[in-house]
Amino acid sequence: MNATRRSQPATTHFANAYHEDIHVKVDYDRSYEVPVSYNKDNGSQTTVIWHKAESNGRTRIAPRSYLGLSTDSEKRVVYITIVSESGRVICDCMPFRQDYSVIVDANGYVRETSYGDIWIDRDGKNHKQ
């Protein structure tokens, strides 16, 4: 295990202050190497590096509710997509620091929370009211 890696998985919380259900999807980049050929004469190896977006699926969050999703990515960045129940795209593949949390406010906009408080945004506004 890498010494710089956290011992517990990261969690990004999503708070819904919007008037309808939201559907949240979290993606993160993964890359891996696949050896495709080996030259036994000189010991060289040809490797292909694959990049793949992993997805945690869509999760429904009701109004005035919140939910934490595991976002344990080695890249420390996740990409969030949020769609309202009526089909309005609130954000699409928005890059976001993992282990931080977001609020969908009453107007349907994404706000970053104050670290450690799910309903208060970085400007100090309480969205739980």
C-alpha cells in the first residue's frame, strides 16, 4: 500500500436543497498498463496504457436530503454529473476535488460546501432552511 494513500476511502457528500429529486453520478479516471508484446532477443516490451472512466452509477437523492458516495480515486479529482428528476442537467462531468461536498441549491445550481458542514456553502449561506 502506498504510504501517501489515506487509510479510509474518501467520501463526497451531495446535499439536495432543490425542489425535486436529483440523480447524481460520480466518475473518476483510471489508467492501467497492458503488455501487448515482448521481444525475447533484446528484452524490450511494448505496453499499451488504457484510460477508463469508472462510474459509481446514478443515485437518487430526495429534496432536503443528503447522501455520501465513496469517491476513492488516486487522482484526487472526481467528475460529477447531476440531473434533476425532470431532466434538467444541473452539471455534467464537472471536475471536483474528492472528499469535498456539494449542495444543489434551491435554484438548481451547484455550490461547494464549507468543509465539515453539509448544508452550509463556502460563502456561509445555510441551504437547509
